[in-house]
Amino acid sequence: MKPVREQLETTAASEIVSCELIRGKDFGCLWHFHPELEITLVLSGGSSRWVGDKISPLEDGDLTFIGSNMPHDFRNDAVPGKPFRKVHAITIQFHPDFLGKNWLDHAELAPIQRLCQQAFNGLQLTGPTRDDVEIKVIQMTSAHGVRRLILLLEILERLAQSRDLVKISSPGFTPEIQTSDNQRMAAVSRYIGENIERPIYLAEVAGHLGMTPVTFSRYFRSRTGKTFPNYINEI
């Protein structure tokens, strides 16, 4: 399954640091990648975490730091024998150059630069580090402007000093990123977002992209692993 490039919503894209509180049936994402680094705290719900070539069961309190352009997905599929639970999670995203180009080249910031490089494979936070960072991530949901930025820098400093970080995907894993599909899938995502309050049909989205319904159906499933109707029903 090919990952889809995700583009931040307009409001989030205008912020130096994006912080989103997620509540609902699922995490609202596909198997995707994006240039922003991402910190995700799963407070409750969720069935599995996909990062690179690693699929792991999700547990309450799962906290990860995922680097730029690493394909990933958080899922909340039905698990036999377990009651279905809604998702409650927090996602923080920021561009590698969020403080300006080459800001990490300063000697004082070398530990954070190494941290961001290590995050390419995805890092799971454990032990005291996980507990400390969870508090700051939750604080970020009510912080804005400079205060949110300061909290992020405190998190990065804590992670750069930590020995409680576990790599998720294999060290030699190289993602297969199909950049030629970026604009097309971004157009699909925008169309769905702009029309989500009403029924959306496969044929109309296919027409919007200039594709036949059959071609679009195959295309969408090859990129997301889901049929278009199933994807819409899960939103």
C-alpha cells in the first residue's frame, strides 16, 4: 500500500506549531507521510500503530515521535473479543525549519539535531521520559503562541537527553514515497473536507479529478487500502 502525502489544514499550516485534539471513531488519517515532524499521544482507544515497516498494538498512553516523511498510520479497527472504544489523542506537528532554515546548525543545538535525525525511524517514548513529556503535551492543548513554542522546545530538550527512546521501524527501512500522486490525493482530501457535511459519492469525486468511477475506485483503494465508500463511512 502506497503512503499518501498529507497536507496540513489551512489553520494548522499557518501556525509554527500545530496541536490537534482528536476525539472520535478513528484518528482521521490514512497511511500517509508529511514533511512535518510529529508527536502523538494516544490517551485512549486505538487498535494498532503503523510506522515504516513496523505494526504494533496500541495501548493507552502510547507516545511517539515520528520524523519527516516517514509513512505512518494510527488505526482503531474492531478487535474480536474487545469492546470498541472511541479515540482520544493529541497530535503535535512542526516543520523541521519551524525556527528558520539551519537553526539546528548551532553547536548548542547538536543534541536536538541528532534527535530529529533519529526520529526518522520513529521513536517510542518509555519510562520517566514518557511521563514527563505526556504532561507537557497535554499542556500544549491549551497553550498558544510563545507558550506553545516554549513547551515544544522543552519537550525536544527532554527527548534529546533521554535514554528512554526506542526505535520503531527497522534501521535500514527506506520508504517508497510516490510524490507524483501528492497533488491528486491532496485534491481528494480537500474535496472530502469541503463536502463532508453531505453525502459524497464516488462518481462525483471521480468526475472532480477527471477520472472514470472504475479507475478512481481502483486508484483510491491502491493508495489507501480501503474502498471509497468504506473510507467515507468511517469518517
